[in-house]
Amino acid sequence: MTKLTSILTTTAAVTAIAGPVLADGHAQKWDMPMAYSATNFHSENGVAFADCVREATGGAIDITVHPSGSLFKGADIKRAVQTGQVPIGERLLSGHQNENAIFGFDSVPFLATSYDDSAKLFDAARPKLAEILADQNLTLLYSVPWPPQGLYFKNEVNSVADMDGVKFRSYNNATARLAELSGMLPVTIEAAEISQAFATGVADSMISSGATGYDRKVWESLNYFYEVDAWLPYNHVMVNSDVWGDVSDDNKAAVTGCADTAAAAGLEASKAYTQFTLDGLREGGMTVGPASDTLVGELKEIGATMTTEWLEAAGADGTAIVDAFKAN
């Protein structure tokens, strides 16, 4: 058991012991697909959440976590929960900006670049986000941010000109647009397919956290990680609203309590994982450090363009979110 797993499991166990033991007579078996590896902190946090729910409901709700896109690929998880193919799942909602621009609130470049600012932005966006999800038969349980996003490359990059023609792994509208504006070639690649994509030359770069690169051992194919702290995207755990409606009030309270614990534990794990994974990338042989002033300046110009585009797409709701964020 890793130190991180131990912390999360202990936190969940304390919450479960403190809560009531509840039972409805018949256990509900919930499969919970997740897109990332079993050792990723989001997945470990999901397992701790499942353990907490099982104990806090006296076994009335029994959640089985399926990491690494093993049950559904990341891009298919939201739809699977929405349509009732599975009761619960975790998804990076920014991957669904084509449905609603608000889903990309956490991927606006250089809007919220620290954990504190990210939390303020999420607080500003959550009511509208929950409302949109409710209209899609989804109930939001908890959300956890990734560490700040940095740039991975096979070859050294000191300016946007050095990116021209580079094959770039994209995972949402924001990453695809970043590639286009910097002259790179976006290629859609699921998290579970990253290692193979880099090993076979399908892609030579990406923007992601140190956590993703560490989990997928990208040092086997890539050589540079530049800390640009572009944004902190969130993973969201959602339950099908019809399924949720059939849960007793007592068990809803138990699940909600476990969700609050998971949100807090996941945030702390994300913070702890940041330096741990950057150190791991270095140990793997990668050059890790801040991007050049030239590159940062050029990326912020691209970010300004993308911010304008997002605000236009998100309309009054997007403007209200940004205004509320800046007011805090």
C-alpha cells in the first residue's frame, strides 16, 4: 500500500466509523468506471470513496471501481452514467465542451493557475454546472482538481515557433485549440492510450499534469516537461439521477458525507502528488523546470485569445462565472 493510499483509506474509514450504519434490506451494486490507472490518485480516491460508502450504508450500496478505462473509455463514461448503463462514474467534463461550453470552465488558459484560485473558480461555476448536469439526468457528488498543467515534449522547446508541426495529444476542446493556435497537430488520445501513443510516434507532446506523465512513465518516450501552470482541470464523480432518486434519504446523507470526504482527501492528494510526480519525472530522466520567458509570454497571448473565445461560447453564464470568480 502506498503512503497516499493509506492516507485516503484511513480518512474514509474514520468518516465511515463516525457515521451511522444504514441498511435498506437489499444491496445496490454500483459499477463505477474511471479513466485513469489504478495507481493514479483520482482512482485511489475513488476506491476510498467506495469503501466509505459501503461502510457508511452498512453495505446497502456496494460500489466497485473500474480504473484505466477498463469498463468504459474516458470519453464514454459520462454518457454511460447519463443513460443508466452504469449508476456512477468519474469524468473530466471539459472533454464535453461540444455539449455545453460551461463544461470547459476549468480549462481556460491562465485564468486560475493555483489551487486557491482553482477552488474559487470551481465555487463560482458549481451551481451552473450542477444545473446543467441535472438537466442531463446527472447528479454531481464530488469534484477533485488535477495538479497544474504543464507541457511535455520529446524535443527541447523555447518558443511557440519550436512547436510548429509537432503532433500533440489533445483530450478536450481547449487542448485541441491550444495545438492549433501554436501550430501543432492535435491528435485525440485517451489517457489509457498515452504510453502507446508516445512509444509509437502517434504523438510527441501533450499538456497535462505531472501526475499523468508519471503514471504513464512518459520518460520512456519524452524528454522535457515545462511548468507553465496553464490551468487545473477537474475530474467529477456523478451518479445517474434516476438511480439517486431511488436511494433512501439516510443513504443519500451517507453517500454525500463520503463525497465531501473524497473531495477534501482528493484535493490534499492532488497537492501532495504535484511535487512527488515532478520528482518522479526527473528520476525517470526528464528535464523538468519552468518554461522560458519567451514561451510563457507567447502562451499567455494564446491564452487571451482562447479566453475571449470561451467567453463568447459560454455567453452570459460564462461571464457570470468569471465575474464571480474575480470578485472573490
